[in-house]
Amino acid sequence: MSPDSSKLKKRNLSVGISALILLITITVMSLAFLAVNQRRGSDFSYTITGAVNLNYWRETTGTPVTIKSGWEFYPNRLLTPEMIRISRLESSNVRYPYYKGVTITSDGWLDLGEKAELYSFGEDVKKMSRFGVGTYRIELVLNKSVDYVTLNIPDIAQSATIWVNGKAVRHYGTVSDSKEFYEPSQVCTDIQLVPIDGRIEIVIDCANYSSPYGGILYSPCIASTATIGMIEYSVRMYLTVLCAFWVFFAIGGNYIAKTFNGKTKLYFFLLMFLADILYEILSPMVTILPGNWNKLIMITLMIFANYWSFLFFLSLYPKGTTKLFDKLRFFEITIFSMLTCCYLLTFWCFPSLLYLPSSVVANMVLILITNIYNVFRVLYMSKHYEHGKYLYMSSALLTVAMHFSFFVRHQYFVYITLHAFLLIFLAIGFTLYFVKDYVQTYEKLEDNNRNLESAVEEKTKYITRVNQDLLHNHERLLENEEARKKVMSNVSHDLRTPITAIRGYIELMLNAKEPLSREQEVQYLSNMHTRSVQMEQLISDLVQLTRMESENDTIEKMPISIKEMVQDLFQLYHAECEGTKKVMHFHAPEDDDLLIDGDPKKLLRVFENIIVNAMKYTREDGVIDITCHRYEDPAMLGGNAVEVLIKDNGVGIPANEVPYVFDRFYRAENSGINKTGSGLGLSIVKSIMDKHGGKIWAESEEGKGSEFHIVFKASEYTFDEEPEDEE
């Protein structure tokens, strides 16, 4: 396993553990939220008449009292406070069966609590069904210092008339024991109560022929007006925060999404999030609409949120990620779109179906299918798409919990539902995701920019170097061209001079009026021969330089004693100096042959050219020193080298012309004084040295002489080694 893949595996494991911890945390917090945010029955005692004793309560304390137990319920009857009062008189002949010690539950009159006790008065009391009528009654005894209180009733299904101290103070829908005259309505109200002699009697007539549950579904509570207002204000503030998150996503996300491959996932998330927020805003506990509009719009928003969650998880993965979902893409969109349309058309065309238990089951099935499919997609895609896979899985599971929380029936103390509570986690989670994705994209862009800037800088440096090289080469070409023109002028002059001389001697011999003597003929022919040799030498230099600079020229290396080769040349040219005032000296170690690997013919040309130049440009009484020795400078050819130093005290070379002495066709300005030459000799020498991997350079001072350093890598062969006998 490569280090990168191992590092990626560890990072994915870390992210996966973090996602698991996050889900466990959200689960624990959700359970804690449900445990804390619920309407628990307050502890209180009862009077002899069965009234709830709240003498201890003061409105100034601000503590709400949840009236969950202590109710009376009259099944299958719609009674007024007066009818109940009369039935309780000892002289009354009319008795209405009722349950005492009733507890308010989310199932309404279908579940009156374990402590409910039936007083039937000998009648056969039928068990309540989900459709029917019933009357709730409770009597409160307050401290006489309490001037007024506020009664909060969150939910009664599905129509109600509320009586306080014998007066009907609220009517919701039409309460009737006849389905023909019954009209449903959402019931969520706050009523200000004024005690009479410290007592408050509350009677609630309920009718239901449309909802799966009837009666009081939410435990009422009494508190000061300020406290009830604070509870409702906190709900609105919470929903405002959710709306602020949505606006943040809509504005900020639009800018952040510019760095994404596509913006569709942002738009579908915004639609899903908006539908979930509106679902909470249009809850009857926050916004009451007439008739069935609350229920109809909430069901519509739930279906849209479910559909947009499907499209959101679909848009997380680009086309081409897997062949399976690429093939299914058209069909899955078509199927879920048709299901959504069918559900919406059914409920909008037949709103009476909204409250049927089968409709609740149908909605649960739709959400179950959609969310299972979303989870399956994320699980399958996580094997083929690494980016954000753990976050997507966490989001899918959180969406499952959030959408199934639509069906959680719970008596919330503050009207912030579990669905609204999970929404804040979804908002925070995706805020972190989008910001993280943006930061990662920004960091990648920064890295790319840095890499691009570095590449541009490198390219710029490279182009600058190339331009400098081109400029330098251009300058060299111009200099070489100038030198070539100059030398070609010299070459043409040097060729023209012997040709003119030869032609002159020929014309003298042809046009002589008298026969030439034998001595004159020999002299003329000798001069003509000398001139032809000059021409041959010039042409030979040109041919050799061309051959040396071609790739086809080969070097035949063999072990050579530099000391012997240079010593032979010294003896040759030392003999030529006899009879003149020129002096030549030779220095070399006696016990070292100074062996190198090279081509003897070509190296002979190197030393001969340098020695001849030293003799040519040295005064009549000049001195030429030739030294051969080991060159032990580590910086030069690894430190194992042989140097030949040829030094004279001749005319020297101008300092500004020393770097160019090895250029083709180049001749120093002072070299042409009574001297001949093509300017090719040192170029040939340089080419030979380059072919051998050696070094050559000149040091000179005009008027004082020159030094030429010739350095070769020493050979590993010695003459002491005897070759093996060949069989």
C-alpha cells in the first residue's frame, strides 16, 4: 500500500468516526430534547368537591401550571355548564355518565389515562370511537389575590366551544353531534380568565368527524400573560433563526457554489430547507388558517420537502459516477415525480382524505420509500465517489430522522417540534459542509495559483535564459561572422599572394627574351614550390577544422606518454633554434611518463601548433619554456591530471582579446605584424582538446608574452603492466 493511499484510508476512518460520533450526539440530544420539552402534569391537590387546588400558585412567579390531569369527561354528549350543574344537584333526575380523574393524552378521548374512573349511573356507556362528541370539564381554585390568568390550549380536534364560568368565550368550527352540520377547524388559542371568588370553571365541548383523533390532544396550561407571550415569542425567534439560516444559504451559498462543479445541489437543498421551515411556520400552533388550510398546506410542504430531498441527494453525484444510476436516472426522476404529483392531486382534490388514518400511513410509506432509496444511493455511491461520503451518509440519516419526525406526536411545552429541532442541526451541518468545501476549493485554487506562479516563474527564467543564450549566440555569430570576413579576407589575400607570385614567375619564364640560366630556373621553381606549399597548408587547415567539428570525426585513443611526445617536438624545434638567439627549455619529471589516453596524431598537432606559434611570435632573442608535470588540483578533472605548460616572452595578446583566441578565423590585432596565418590553428587545437575531454586556456599580457595551459585526464594504464599473452 502506498503512503498516499494509507494516509487517505486513515483520513477516511477519522472522518467516519467523527460522523458516527456526530450522529450519536444528535440522537442523544434529540432524546434529551423530547424529555425536557414536554408538558408534564403539575403536582397539585384537590378540594372536597374535586376542584384542582392552585392556592399555592402566584402569577408573579411566572411558572406555568400544566393541567394534564384532574379533568372530567362526558362521553358522547355535548353539555353546557348549566346542564352539568343541574345534573349534579341531589334533586336532579338527570344524571350524565362521566369519567373522573381524566388525563390529557395525544390520543384525545381514545386514551383517557390509567387513573380515569367511570361514573355510569347505571347506564351502558359506549367506548369512544375516533368519531363522535364529548365534553371536558375542570374546576380550578386559585388564590384570591390572583386577578386574572391566561389559559393556553394548543390543540383540540376538530371543533370546539369553550365555556369559562358559564359563558361561551370561544367557538371553533361548528360543534354538532350530527355529521351533517359539523364543520372542522384548527383549535389553538390563548384565553384570559378572570376568577370569580377565586374559582374558574372550564367546560369544553368537542366534536370530531374528520381527524383520526378527537378531543383535547394537548394539555392546557395556565400562566401569566407575559409567560405565555414569552413561550410563543421564543418559538417565533427560533423560526426566525431558521429563516436567517435559509437567507444565509441563499445569498452566501450562491457565491460559494461558484466554486462547485454545479449549483443544482445548492438549489435543491434550499428548496428542501425552505419547505421544512414553512412546514413549521404554518403549524396551527404558530399560524392559524381557516378550515383545513393548515393541514392541507402542511401535508403539501411535507411532500415537497420529501421530493426535494430526493433531488438533492441525486444532485450530489455527477453523471458518470456509476453506470447503474446513470441508467436509472431518467426512470427514478420520472417515478418519484409522478408519485409526488399523485399525492398532491389526491389531497388537493379530496381534502377530506387528509385526516384518515390510511392517509397518514400512505404519507409514511412515501417518506419511507424515498428515504430508504436516498440512503441506498449514498451507500452505493460511497464506494465509487470518495468526496464527502461520510458527510453525505450522515446527512441522509439525519434527513430520515427529520422527515419521520413529521409523524411524532408529542406534547411539547414550547412549540418547537423535534422536526424543527433537527432542522437546526441540518442547517449547521450543511453550513459547515459548504464552508469546508469552499475552503478546500479555495486552498486548491491557492495551491494551483502558487504552482502556476511557480511554473510561470520557472518558464520566465527559462525563457530569459533562452533569450540570453540566443542573444549570446547571436552576438557570437556576429563576431564569428566578422572574424570570418576578416580571416576570409586574409585567406583570400594569402591565397592570392602565392598565386600571383607563381603566375609572375611563370610569366617571367614564358616572356624571357633570352633563355634563362639553370640557376634562375631552379630559383623560380623553388619559389613557386614554396608558394604552393603555403596554399596547401591553408587549405589543409580549413579541411581539418571542418572535419574536427563534424560528428563523424573519430578519436582513436591509446595510452600515450605526453613527456616523450613533447620531448620529441622539443628536440626537433630546439634544433631549428640553433644558429639563432632564441632559447628553448624543457622540464619534465624523470620518474614519471605522464601517461594519458588520446589520439597521438591529433595531439601532436596540438603541441606542434602551440610551439610553432610561440616561436613565430617570439623575438629573435626570445625564451620558450616547455613544462610537463602532474596537475593535482581537485577542481580540475578530478585531481588526477597531466598538464603541459608552454610559455614564451613574445609579443603577447591584448587582454580584451584573450577570450577569443580559440575562435574560428580569429587573429589578434598584433598577430599580423610581419606574420602569416589563417587564424584556424587554435580553433583546431580547441576542437581536438574538446574531443579528448581536456582543458586548454591562455594567459597573456601584451608585450610580455603568453602562457598556454593544456590539461588532460591522466591514464590509469602504466608501462609497467604487461599485456596478457594471446593464445
